[in-house]
Amino acid sequence: MRVRVRWAAERVGAITDIACFEPYDGTRGADRGPQAHAGEFDEPVTGIVAPARLDYTYSPGRAQSAYLHALTDRKTVGERCPACRKVYIPPRGACPTCGVATEERVEVGPRGTVTTYCIVNIKAKNLDIEVPYVYAHIALDGADLALHARIAGIPYDEVRMGLRVEPVWTDGGRYPDHYRPTGEPDADYDTYKELV
């Protein structure tokens, strides 16, 4: 469909000068030039459904490659900042706070603490997980940044801040499938409040 601009009644030299686009068949007689429009419509469009596809090519750098290779051995490896001494997981190759390169590898976890979480009630397409389920930020022991993962092995309404969890790996899995409670007492809020 061909369209043309329908201008706003008052133009100020910004993108908001465009009130809408209207059908236009391209014939000379139909083109009366730009016309003002009040922005009110008999049947406004309230939504559209359109197929979308995003293809990505991702090349992990040195730090993330080491992290991914360590996961193959069921280990979680971060990097320590030489300036502030914080351990970041997953590592990015530079401290996000200090801006300096990180190289010292540090194994963290595998256990950690739920710092915050959300209960997911909407089923995702192509995801074979029954709703509701819980996704949480988990501060692995020894890390100064929480990562996110699914919590299972406990009813969703029993997940809480401070819950101690451990990873669950599936046979042949390249990363933990989910985290489950360890049975340890909940962590004290003061031990993870900086990571909330």
C-alpha cells in the first residue's frame, strides 16, 4: 500500500509534525498536497500483528570464552578487578565500575543466594516450562554481581530473598538447567543487600 504524510494542524519542526500516514494511490488527482489533520480518527489503529525475526552472530571475547569453557567442566569462573577487587560474573574483560581491564580468574559458587526474583505467569512461546515459575538474581558465593537463572525444586510461592540455592545440571548440559534450594538456612539480608 502506498501512503502519504498527513500533517498535524500545528507544525513545530519536529517528528510530531506528522499526524499519520494515510493511503494514497499515487494518482495526480488524489494528491491535493500536504493537508492538516487534527489527529482524531473514526477507527484508530490500536495494534498490529507482524512477524519478526532477529538473527544474531555473537563472538565472545577472551573473558567470556573462558567463562563458557569453564561451564563445560561445571565450574563458574569470573574475573577480579585489580583496582576495586570485585569479582564479576559473567566476566566482560573490564570492570564496569573502574573501567580497568580484568585478567585474574576466580572460581565462584557453585552455591549462591537469591537476592531478588520474579514469578513468571505468562507462557513463553517455544519454552517448555509450565507457568508459574520463578526467575531470580543469584549472588554466587564469592561473586560481587548477581546473575539470573530459573529456580525450581520448590513451589514458586516459597521462593524468597535470602534463599540458598545450588545449580542443577542436566546430562550433557553446557550450563545449569536451574537452581534449587540447598537446605541451608537463609542468608542474612546484610550479606547480600549490596547485590539487590
